[in-house]
Amino acid sequence: MSVTASVMAANLGEAADIVASGKPIDDWKGFEVRGVDQAGFAMLHALLSGQYFDEAQRDLGLLHAESEEGPWLLRFPAASVQRLATLDEAGLEAVGDELAATEDFEAEEWAVEDVQKLVLQMAELAATATAQGKAIFLWIVADE
């Protein structure tokens, strides 16, 4: 199943508004990424936090699930947002390399450069969210 994720910075109290939005990326600062599901974001969190994948997956707080096809709204863990916001270029590159080498990203044949771009986008948004006291939300929906 192919998915599209909208990754955005928003206030915690805006979660219900994000759920009600047809396309939240139009209303909140962030970006869209195709082909990264909850497991991909959980792996990024695992790499940032040093946790096992199962623990990291539980940390991705599911706030809303419309149906089995989505959309799903999750909150990216605050500790990993903070870590992304503070990593230097070499650290971000290392995380990108590790993420690209994971089973999910290799199976989907992601280019290392594309994974690096995803990590950089996450880091830039994390820096904005941290500076503004916001959270990072993941709005994921199955493609039709």
C-alpha cells in the first residue's frame, strides 16, 4: 500500500483541526512525502533516540485513525524533534545514511540522496517547531 504523509509543525491544541482538514499541508508549515509510512517514521525515531524499533513505534503517538486506509494522525516524539533540531550537518548525514540502509527504505529502493533530503526537511521543520514551541505531526493517508 502506497501512502502520502504530510509532516507539519503545529500547536498541540490544533490536532483536531488537522484531522478535520482535507489537506493539512495547505494550512500548516511543513512538507509532503510519498512512500513513508508509520514504520519509516518510527525507524527515524529509533535512530534518533537509540531505542529498539518496537519501542520507537509505540512512541509515535497515534492521535486519530479515520479508518484502516487512513488518514492517521500521529505525533512525532518531542525528544526526537529536539534531537533533529540540534544535529549538525555531519550528524544529519549519518542519520540519513543509517535510515537509507534500513530494510523498509532499501525494499522501496529509496536513493540515499532522497533519504538524506527527507532527514534534512525533518531537521529544518524540527528547528522551526522547537523555536516556536510547536509539535511535529504526521498526517498519513493511503494513496488511491
